[in-house]
Amino acid sequence: MERMEIRLAGKGGQGVILASIILAEAAVNAGKYACQTQSYGPEARGGACKAETIISDNKISYPEITVPSFVMALTQNAADKYVRNLPEGTIVVLDSSVTPPAETDKYRLYRLPILHTAEYEVGKAFTANIVAVGAINRILGICSFEELTETVLKRVPKGTEEINIKALKAGNDMDLEG
Amino acid sequence: MSKAVLMQGNEACVKGALKAGMRFFAGYPITPSTEIAEGCAVELPKLGGKFIQMEDELASMAAVIGASVTGTKAMTATSGPGFSLKQENIGYACEAEIPCVIVDVQRSGPSTGLPTSSSQGDVMQTRWGTHGDHPIIVLSPSSVSETYYLTIRAFNLAEKYMTPVILLMDEMIGHLRETVNLYDDVEIINRKQPDEPEGNFEAYKAGENLVPVLPVFGSGHYYNITGLTHNTWGFPTNNRKIAGDLNSRLLNKIEKNRKDIESFEEYLCDDAELLIVAYGGSARVGEESVDMLRKKGIKAGMYRPVTIWPMAETRLAELSERTGKVLVIEHNNGQYVHEVERVAGKKVEVGFIGNISGSYILPTEVVKKAEEMYYAK
């Protein structure tokens, strides 16, 4: 695998950083090199939040994203900020609540009901990050669903295993074309 | 070899410290070092160790010194604003020769600055933050796995040379999670203790490598510990001869053992015609830049000081002289570059790229500057 640069953006409290960690850890478990970083403001909730995962078959020197190959935005702010000036063919995932910014036709665009699925299908808004992880792995094929399940179980808080697996399945089974 | 896992830099620091035998942590949590305090709070009680959150950084540093005097390997972790507050007691540990490890995960300053952004702005502060001519050892890791090994080495050097050692991290490495494969089989150095029976003890007499053998408090050996200039029994004195001898010994115990303390790494330096110098997080930018430059046909290499203080000068001087062109990259406004200039000498062209915005330097910026230098007459 060439260097794959995955940027996840949303607001603090949505679990974007944990989603990014799970993707990196799943890649490491699948025998790849991974780097994971994040940037956020001093506030605990609600501020803009961005988390990045780099996956490669080779050792990773520069641990930051330079040209993302994948961008997910869960909020309008995140989409307006990060879904711009991307190279043609970049995979872009927008939550369906987000209005696509201009020029999205040059990207491989997915509009997925991530927040809606978490809140109404899974039943807990806080599982949106795990719904996203399921969908992202379907799109990028980082590892098998079983390996991903194992990683998610290791990383989510005790007592939330069942609902998070439900979320992961919902993300994995999401209609990507819809 | 263990299995490859994903680990955060701050987490690796805790693992290294525990492996080295650290059993006391006192601190006042601060971003981006907080995960170190959190990790110690979780792990130390399981091992019979103690974690204490003190009222501030001054007290944390004092508690660390107190714990170490009893023979316990002790550590604190902080970031720039807290590191400033620890300086007075770091000086005390230098003067009284109390081993301890201070981790500074640098963030962007000055003052409280940008709490969640990376920086390398404390490099000179690690050398001269506390007042007076004093010895110091500073190590700077540039990856998560190296953070583990250097934390262990920091404790080893502290115990061997009876001195505070600073592990100079930056947010870039402290908060980075990456693939690591850690070895368990590492050398651990423990503090020397006297063979002599209990009683009055001339603790501050120069021992092997000019390092004194300080009995742990409570062992029954009587001596005094003070931040004042003292005689070999530890008692304060104004005697100029004794003061001069003590201060010289303190500096020489590091100076005369530089070969053992210094460490550095080279990346593709053998045939290099342009030398990049970087350390800690900025070395990750440097390494990527070297690869990019090589692809463009420019024979670049990187020299990475691992022991920042004392600086491993001999090899740097050789490489600078041979290449004639040196490019220093730091996430600050230019601090270590002046040391590099001093070592490289006036005949060598030394360029610099810094960043004080809280962002990381881009490898493309380095490549551009390196190309200018390389093709200049």
C-alpha cells in the first residue's frame, strides 16, 4: 500500500480522535505501519477537531498529512474548512446533514447518514464515530470486519461494547451508493 | 521481539520509566504532557509505587527530589509553563547531586502560548534554565519507540552521574501514535551505595568518574544535603578553594564523561554533500526531506543529535567540514542553530528553517531551501 493519508474532521465530543486511533490500530494489527495525530483547541467539547491517520507498507518519516487521500467531515464547518483544494479523485465522505461545498464533482464523494444512523438506528448519538469507522473500512478495505471488531472492542469504554458493535455493523452495512 | 502495536509517545515514556524502575511520580498535569501523569497514576499503585498530584510545579519538583533522596527513582513531567517553574529546584538537584528525570513535552510559547501545539522552544532553557554554571544532560527522542528507550537511558544516566536528566520531548512526538516494537531486554543502572558501615560519611567525595556515592537517606550514614556550596561532608562553606573544586567537579563529571553520555544518529551521511541537522520532532521532517532530496538527485544526509546537551560535537564538525553546507531545522526561531554554527565554524555555510506558528515545518519547505543552498555557487 502506498502512503494513505486519512483526515477525519468534526467537532470535539464526536469521537473523531478515537475513530482515527481505531483505524491506525487496525492497520497496525493488519501488519502495516501507521501514524496517528490530532489537532484540537483547548476546549473539551464543541471546538473544531481534526484527527489524522497515515497508513503505509513502509516506515513513516513525516507523521503529518501533506496531501490527504481521504477526508471525512461530520460537520458543515469541517467540510467548509477541509473539503477544498483537494486533488482530483480524493475520497470525500460527508455526513448527509452537510451541504457539499463547491467542486465536489472532482472528488469520489460519499454522502452518508452517519450521525442519523448513530442516533436513530443504533440509538445513541455518541456511536457516530464507530458507525463512521465501519463505513470507512468498507470504502478503504484496511482490514477484515472481524479484525476491525477486535480493535474496536479493545478501544471503546467498558460497558459500551454491545452498542458499539451494533454501530460498527451499521456502518459496515451502510448503503454506500445511496 | 514483541508484537508491533500502536502506541502514543507519552504512553511510551511511562512504559520506559516503569521499566527503568521509576516508582515515584509527582506532577501538576499540563497539556501536552498530561497523558504521562495519567499513565503514572494508573500504573504506579499496581507496582507499589506512589503517584502524587502536587499543588504546583515547584512543589512537584521538590517532591521528586525528596523521593530520590530516599533511593527511589523519581520523575516529573510538564510542558513549557511548568518547566519554567521547576527551574529553581532543578538547580538544587544539580548542586546537591540528586538524580531525577524531568520530562518536558514542549508546546508553543512564550507563556501559556498555544497549549495544544508543538514547539521546540525550550531547547536553550533545558541548558540554561536554572541559574549558575551547572551540569545538565538532555535527551530528545524523535519517535515513539525512541521515547521508550531514551526514558530508560535518562534514568540510567541520572543514577550513574548523580544528576538531573531532562527528557526533552515535543507535542509532535508526545501526542503521536505510531507503530512500535519494543524490546524488553534493556540495561538498567541502579544507584551505587557505599560499602562502608553506617556512621559519619564523606558523601560528596569524588568517586569513580568524579561521581560521588550518596547513601540513601535512612541508611544510617550521616551527611548533609544542601543547595549551598558545600564541603565533601555536605556542609555549607564559603571557602573559595572548596567552592571552586566543587563547581569544577560538578561540571567535569559530565565534561570528562562526554563519550559515554553523547549519542547521535546519522541518516545517509556517508556520501552526503548537504547536511541536514535536526532533533526530536523536527528530525521527522528532516528524514522525509532527505528522502525527497535524494529522489531529486541531491545527496542529502541528516545528522540527528540524540543527546542534545552535551552536544556530540566531533562527528558534527567532521560532517559539516566535509559537506560545507549545513541546514538546521527546528520548530523554534533558531536556538540550536547557533550551537551548530559554533561547531561548524566560519567556513561552513549554515542555513536555517524554523517555525513559531505552532505548525510543523513542511518537508517541501526544507527541500526548497536545500536546493537553493545546494545549487548556489
